[in-house]
Amino acid sequence: MADLAGTALRLGRPPIAGAAADRLLRDADTPVVADIWISGDLGFVLLLHRRDDGLVGEELYYSLRGEGGAWERPDHLSGGIVGTEMADPSAAEDLLAGASMTAIAESETLVHTGRGPNHEEGELVHVWELLVSSEADLIDIERSSPNSPDMSELFRRELTGPLVLIVLLPGERVRLQAIRRENSSLTRLDDPLELHHPEQ
């Protein structure tokens, strides 16, 4: 799985475009990249796989990018069971209850980032996994950090599956907007979702 995570980071996106949930049905024994999150020289990859007991498992990997620009071999951070059946669209929509996206998992973990007040001990990163409606094609992400409090970074991403990975460092916050593409126009699905690292 570390090799798959490394490939996703090198590409800067999931290696194979398409809904991860659909691929879990077709290729039950093959892990898939659900999403990646890159913040400067830090990269995180969320993998999904079908466990022996039939449930969908998740694994989170991370890596640092070296001075030459190459990603180090990803390390495993955490793993568990996804709280819903990702291969069943109706189960996902029931969980969303009409919203365009909702957080289905939230955690904190200490990661060696090579920066922050204590370079050796690392920093506490906050991780969210968001379930996004199948009606959404894109997601707008506006990210701000304590390094530039008066400025924010805005980028738009194509959705390649039902899960979106968000990883924030201390002081960071994001504003997320799910969008549906309709011919040449874009429609915002509902109110934006705001997340922030608890250490504000």
C-alpha cells in the first residue's frame, strides 16, 4: 500500500481517475486511492480496501518531499473501518441526509513535518474525511494559514470518488464548497463547510 500511496503523491492525484467506491465493488482485493492532500512538502494519502470480513477499511499514509523534490517512501499513520458502505450509493446518500457533504471521520496525529516550534517532535495535524454527494463534480477549497492571515489560497479540484481528505496544520482553516457541473455552468450545491485546526 505504501507503493500505491507513493505513486499517488508523485502524480499529485489518485493514479486512476474514477469513483473509488465503484472500483471497490469490481476489484475487491485491490486497494484504491480515495484522495490525497498535499500541503507544501507534506503529502497525505487515504487508501480504501475491502477487508477479509467484507467491511471497507481505510489506511492513511504520509510522506515528506525532499530538497530534490522527490517524495520519501510513505509511512503508515493510521487505519480503521469506514463508517459506511462506500460501494452502496444509497447508504452514502442516507448518511448525507440531503447535505452535499459531511464529515464521517476526524482524528489527530503527531507528524514529523520538519517545521514548527519543535522540529524533532513534530506537529499535531488534524485530519477529516468528508463524504461528498454523488451530485457534486467539483469542490472549491479556500485555505488560510497563520503565516498569511490576510491572504487565502483558493483552488478547485475534480472529485474522483465519494471521499475527500482534509489535513490541517496548527492555525490553518479551510472553507469547502461542493459544486455540480451543468453543461457550461456551475451550481453551488448548498452552504459551504468550514473546518479549522483546534489549535487556533
